[in-house]
Amino acid sequence: MEGTGGEFLSLEEKVYRTIELLKSAREAKAAAEKVAERLREQLETVEEELASAKSQLISLKKEREEVRGRVEKMLDQMDALVAEGE
């Protein structure tokens, strides 16, 4: 009978270790899920900032082309005035 009691205690210890491992695994999973959610939020923020930066870049390129066109027009007018003066 003592052998059976010892086996039971051994089995009981294994069950408790398994329970502790399960608890640890659940805690690790919960922590990983929190980290994943935080990373998703950060990614969303970065994506929004990237979209905004792209929009600003497009706007600045359009503005630069407009300014370039106006400067070229002024230079053409100056060339015409210089040509008239000669």
C-alpha cells in the first residue's frame, strides 16, 4: 500500500506542476497579447503618420512645380525685355 501512496503523491506533484505550468503559460499569453495590441496600435499610428507625410510630400511637389513654372515665366519675360532692349 505504501507504494501506491507514494505513486499517488508523485502523481499529485506532477498534476500540481502541470497546473503551475498552465498558469504560467496563460500569464505569458496574456502578456504577449498586451504587447501585440500595443504594437498594433503603434503600427496604426505610424501608418497614419506615413499617409500624412505622403500627402504633404505630394502637396509640396505640386507647389514646387507651380513655383518653378512661375519662375520660368518671369525669366522668359526678363529674356524678352532684354531682347527688346538690344
